Amino acid sequence: MSDILIIVQNKIFCDSLSGIIRGMGHEVICTDTLKGGLQELSARNFDIVFLEVQMPDGNGLDVLSEILENPSPPEVIIITDFRTPEDAKVAIEKGAWCYLKKQFSTNEITLLIVNILLYRQKKAGSRDVPLLEEKHFEGIVGSSPPIKFCKYLVASVAKTEANVFIKGETGTGKELFARAIHYHSPRAENNFVIVDCTAIPGELVESMLFGYEKGAYTGAVKSRDGLIKQANGGTLFLDEVGELPLSIQKSFLRVIQEHRFRPVGYQQEIGSNFRLIVASNRDLEDMVRQGLFRDDLLFRLRSFTIEVPPLRKRSQDIKELALYYTAKLCKQFGIAEKVFDPGFFNVLDAYSWPGNVRELIHALESAIIAAQHEPALFPKHLPTYIRVWLERASVGMDVAADNQTPVAESSGAFLKLKDVRAIALDNAERQYVKDLMTFTAGDIKKACQLSGLSRTRLYVLLKKHNLSTRF
């Protein structure tokens, strides 16, 4: 735990930044004047100071040197509404860590704080760096920077009681990260209770979450504890929380705030001391705008956010993932481990993996079964729909090359590389979904099994690309 001071004049901004910092498990103090900030600094040591340039009683840059002259100086982050080259020069020359505009994201500020604290710990020779116990990261494979950062965030937040919101596409491994948080936490010896919000029928949500008393409704032949009560002392994990019905969201908000609830048919409330982790592949802010999710509930859920990257953004991990899961699946099936034809990894690298790690695991499982009595895995052992997609993509690239499709517009503007990539990815995604539905003859269940996509995600992609389920 570290001590952080915020010296800014805007209370709303201060409250927002404080929420992020407290969600990371750190102590934070706010003051809206330079005088108040200097008094706090004279009374105690801080690790980080957020210092605004324009303050009611002066310019923050004028006191920067004084702050850094403390016997145990903090790292100072200068923040402002409007950056100027002159102020940036002064800030850095006087010893500020960086000079930022106020419009930063939660993840940007989280990463900044993590990096600063790591720097200070290493400089001081501190051993208070979160330890990463690999046994608690089972299934989270990879050494790419995005995955390393996610692991560090897990280790940082696990020892706290903060609610954690895990964002990520279907199949990225959000549940694995939730488990890692639980098993790194002081609650590791108690229950880790999973609530799959997509799998609970709407009419049963209340009774399954809160429990019920015998005779509360037809079929309730005996009293039963709900999932919230089962998580007492442990962790409650709501997977795909965006699917939680609006009718339950209000009552669940109170459960989060009070940790008390009334089971169906009970006259009195009971308590449950649980730690909450939620995950979603949906844009909950967009759902709030559409009236499909409560904004006050979203505010309580995202005390600390971890965004799990899709496989296409951590492609350097694909080989490591393939080796890990192939060995695991061979052991599970009771067959000898496989060796790999080099072309096998070439195919894995070329494919876009819209179903992410889950789709990769399913593809490996299919390949191992196809090559059950053979010693090596070749591209031909991969599922047909993947090989078809790659061949069609290859033909498409040949056609594009023949047509010499320009990346410069007639106006003389040259498209940015990121725009070309986005167009290519969008086209590849559309072709993938179209081929998937053709291969499965429109069978949604089979398409989800093959691709690793959830029903919700598949329907979103079908709507996005204006594709039909009838093939």
C-alpha cells in the first residue's frame, strides 16, 4: 500500500482520480490549494503527488522544486487542462515524472502508478513488490507485455478488498483471471462461487442468487442457500454481468453496498461477507446509455478494472499457448505428446482467432483427435473451417494484389496503417463469420462450439455484418 497526494482544484476530478487510486489499494489524500498540499507534505511522506498547474492560490510549477526538496521526495505528476511546450519543459527540467492532460483513461493512470511504484521499490531495494505465484495463474499462458501487465494488476489488487471488473472479448480467459485474483487473496481458502449470468433463466435469478425458504414457491421442497450466501468468506464471481436482468440490478446494488439480503420467503435479512469480481464482454457504458444497465451499479462494479487483451493483440503468445494446451490435452486424452510440423504454427499465426484462446483450445483439441495415432500435428489436422478461411483469405489477398488496391485516395490523402489494418480485420471477420455459418448450415449451437464465441457475441457479429443464420 502506498500514500498518494492529489493537489487539484476540481473536486469532481479529484473524486474520480481518488476512486481509481483507492481501487488499487492505496491511501489517497486530496487538497484543493497549494498551501494545503504543502502542509500535507510537511506532515507525512508520500510516494506520488498529482499536482495541477493552475491552482486558486498560485501555479503548481512554482512549488515543484520545494516539493522535491523534501528529505524523502515523492514522484510528481503534473496535470493540466491545457498543455503548453513551455510548461512541459519547465516541469521536466524541475524533476517532474511526467506532464499530463486531465483526459486520461483509468487504464492509463493505473499503468502509470504501477510503473512509478515499481521504480521506487527497486530504487529503495524494497521487497514489497507483489509476488506472482505461477501456480495460481494456471491456464494464463504467455510472456507478452499485455499479459505480464495483467498478471501484475492481479497481484496488485488481490490483497485488497476492492471490487474488480474484468473486461474482455469472449474466450480471452476472464474467469482464469478472476480465479487468479481469488487464489492470490486472503480469501483463497474459502469458496470461489461462479454465477454465469447467461445461463440462469430470468425467473430463477432471484432464488438462485438469494436462496429461498421451504415452501416459498411451488417446487421449493426444502430451504436452500443462494449463491451469494455460499460465497460468504470467499469470492463471488459474476460472469457476463451485462446479462443480469434490470429487475435484479437494483436489489443486487444494495447487496453490494450492505452485504445483506433477504432470501425468497424469508422475513429477515441475512449477511454474506463476500468479495465481488465481475466480468463482461459487452460495453456496459453503452448499455447504460441504452437503459439496459444501471449507471449506479456500474459505478460500484468497476472500482478496479483489468482489461484482458484479445489473442490477436498478443499473437506472440500463440506458440506458447499451443505447446501448453497440446501437452495438457494429450495427457487428458491419455495419448503420447505430439511434435509439430513448422507449418502448423504458421497457420496458427496467420489465423485471426475471433474466438480467442478458447477457440484456439478447441482447434487444438480437434487437431489432436484427428491425429490421435500420428506422432506429429500438421495443418491438415486443424478444423476444416479454419483451413477454408485461410485459403479464402489467401485467394482474397491474391485478388487484391492483382487489382493493386490503392491505399492513397484520389484527393492525395494517404490512409494510415491502422486504418488499413482495421479494414482488413473487418473484412476478415465478416468472411470468417460467413464461412462459419455456411459450414454449420446456420446451426448456432454448433457454430458457438466450433468458434468459441458465445451466442451473444455471435449474434452481435451477425448483426454487425448483416449476415443471416439461414444458409
